[in-house]
Amino acid sequence: MADGYSNFVNNGFGKKLAKQIGLPQPPVLRRYEVGQDLLDGPAAVGTVGSGVVGSTAAAILRGSGADVVDATAEATYSDKLGAFVIDVTAATKLSDLETFREIAIPAVKALGRSARVIVMATTPSALDDVEAAATAQAFEGITRSIGKELRAGGSANLFWIDPDAQGDAAVLEAPLRFFGSSRSAYVSGQPIRIRKHAVTEVADWHQPFAGQVAVITGAARGIGAQIARVFARAGAHVIAVDIPAAGDALSKVANEIGGTSLGLDITSPDAGAKIAEAVARHADKLDVIVHNAGITRDKLFVNTDEARWNSVVDVNLGAQFRINEVLLDPATKGGLKDGGRIVSVASTSGIGGNRGQANYAASKAGVIGMVRELSEKLADRDITVNAVAPGFIETDMTSKIPMATREVVRRLNSMMQGGNPIDVGEAIAFFAEPGSAGVTGQVLRVCGQSQIGA
Ligand code: NAD
């Protein structure tokens, strides 16, 4: 699963050779370590017009220990910036795009390695005026383009903030801390909507799940094992679920993180009840369910038989429905609490489709449909429902892809490399955090801004 090319061109002789003959050098991404500073350098924070979100963001960043400098069109930066954050929520005229350009260019030029650009705009669908909606939407094109131009592991992401959420610091903090930090190493070019919602105060941002119970399916290996590690690191008691045949690997993960293992085929009719029973041994109610278990049975659509079709749809989608139904029943002991979190793993194949994966893409697009609809239905119980859509992640699943195809897919993204399972784990943890109460019905691609599956 190692990316041999990346290792070669980032070390010793390979590094020199790559520089001399102009080979692409995938940057080494800054990734989260416990206790790490949020930013690797000061943040420049700017505002176009009369937006109020910029000063809120500056206060949050200062509160996290970061140095904050004012970003203006005339600004000169003596240090390499760790982040550039700009409030464009008040941009309603096309001429505001020019003001953005003037402020942003000096800041983007001053960005250091693995720096973050965060553009905070008003949700376009919340705007009545046509020019205002067009201006707000323009920032999606700008942000995605900057993401594609950044090198050295930088990322650019966009917040769509609802007008009634713009005065609310609490709802902004978790998104800012995720997209501003190294936890979002492999997320770029992505918009995410932030709504108004009451948020409970987070005592320790390194341990947001302290005292919580989280169930992670497919946790014996790959992405699921890393999700389990991220949740345990952040304070959760993890109930790690995987098929009985993966029992040894599952126990190993559970023991390593002080969690509980539960050998269970998620497609079995009593899977929801078994999960609830396991939860009830630790707590009355469950805080987080992460639907990660998934399979592929690739074939061209015209050659896909009933077994390949049904097994993929059932593991990747049907099982989630049945388990949710049990966990969401208020009468279920060990069911999901009001204010709880559901996070599903989709795929960029479910967004863009993929040759040989009609069954898989159906299941993953279905996950996206489920998440969007369920989030509306569960809003009055304060349960958020979101999905991550990984692109190419280095796991056993992707190691089966033929070498030539694998090498192409690895490079065709803004980071010029595959993601690590931990990158998906960090994004899922962001959705599940108590501070992310204002983020629901969202699908976040963790794909290094891949051009595949677009
Ligand atoms: P993986 O094959 O390495 O791990 C999947 C785990 O799910 C395995 O441990 C497996 O035993 C378990 N599982 C499968 N069927 C199960 C069942 N019926 N009951 C319980 N457990 C079951 O895969 P991965 O790469 O870690 O993928 C994890 C998730 O991420 C999947 O949903 C996958 O579709 C998705 N995904 C992966 C990638 C990637 O690049 N690896 C990209 C997009 C999406």
C-alpha cells in the first residue's frame, strides 16, 4: 500500500533527481499529532465589505493560540502564513469579487507549506437578489481554482454560512478548527454548509468525544480501523464491528484502543439489535454511529450478475437502513440518543460514477441520498447525518486496483498522492464532534481534490 514513487522523490537521491529532471514531487502533507498547534504559522484574516464572520474567525483562531494578522489589499507579510481566512459573506456585487482579488493575492502568495485557505461566503440559496446569489456562487469557482493551484500541501475550502448563523461564533468553531488544521490534510476544493444551531461548549478540543460511545462498522482494517483509532484518541469508547471471520484483526484493533469488539455481519437481520445490545453494556444511549463497512464486486454493468449487484447494495446501503431503523427507535435501549450523530462513508464513485462500478456507485450515491433526506427528518431530534466521500485512499481495497490504473489515479488530484485512511477518520470525527451541530446533510469529499469521480 506504500506509495513508492512519493517516498522516492521525497528522499535523498530521488529528491535531487526529481528536482533536476523536473519530475512531479507530491508534497509531504502535515498531519495531526496530539497537542499540535492548530496552524503552522500566523493566520491572515480579511473581510470584504461589512461581514461580521471575519472578526469571529479571528477571535476563534486567537483563542486556539494562533497569531492573527489583518489581511488587506496593502498587506505585506514578513512570515510565511499558516492560513488565509476571508469573510465574503457581505459580498453581493460582482465588484466585490475584485476587492476579494486584491486582498487575497498578497495573502495567497505568502502561504507556507500545508497552509489553509478558508473562504467564508453566504449560502447562495439563502439570497433573493440575483447578483448577490451569483456573487456568492462565484466563490465556489474561485476556491476550487485556488485549491488546484496551491502546491506544497496547501488546501482551499469554502464555508456556505446561512445568514442567521453568521453572528454565531459557536457554530463556526468546529468547522474552522477542522478545515484550518492538519486534520483536513487531504480535503481541498470542498464547500460545506453551516446552519444556525445551538452548540454545547467543547471543554477540550483534543478530546471532543470524552465520555461518549461510538460504534464503527468495518473496523478490523483499512479506513475503519483508523476511524476507530481517531475516535479513541479523541476520547470515545469505541465499539468496533466487523464480520466474525475478521475476528483476530478486529480484537487487535479493539485491544489497541481500549475499545470493545463485536463480531457481526451487518447484513444479518438482527444486526441493529446486536449493536444496541453491545452499546447498552456501556451506556443507556449511543452517541455516534459510523457506517463504514463496505465491499466492491466490480464488473462492467452488462456483466454484473444478481449476486454481485445485491451483495454490494445490501452491505453498502441496505444494512445501514436496517441498523438505523433500530437505533433510531426511541424505545431501543442502547439506541442513538437525541443530539447524536450518524456518519456514513460514501465514495467519489457515488458522485461521478465509475467504469465497472455501477453496483458500487449505486450503493454510494444511495448513501448520499439517504444522508440528505434523513438529515431533514432527524433535525427536530438534533441528530446530524452526514457522509464523507473518499477518493483514492491507500488501503487493501485499492491495492487490488491494477498497478498502472492505480498510479494514474494516485496522481490525478491536487495533492498528487493517495490519501491515508486517517484522513477519512479525521473528517468523520469532525462531523461527529459535539461542536459540529450546525453541519448536517453534507457530503464531504476526502479526495485531495481528485479530478476523477468529478
Ligand atoms: P476494506 O476492504 O479494507 O475494509 C472494509 C471492512 O469492512 C473490512 O474489514 C470488512 O471485513 C468489513 N466488512 C465488509 N462487509 C461487512 C459486513 N457485511 N459486516 C461487517 N463488516 C463488513 O475497505 P476500506 O478501503 O477500508 O473501505 C472502507 C469504506 O470506505 C468502504 O465503505 C469503502 O467503500 C469506502 N471507500 C474506500 C475507498 C478507498 O480508496 N479505499 C474510497 C472510497 C470509499
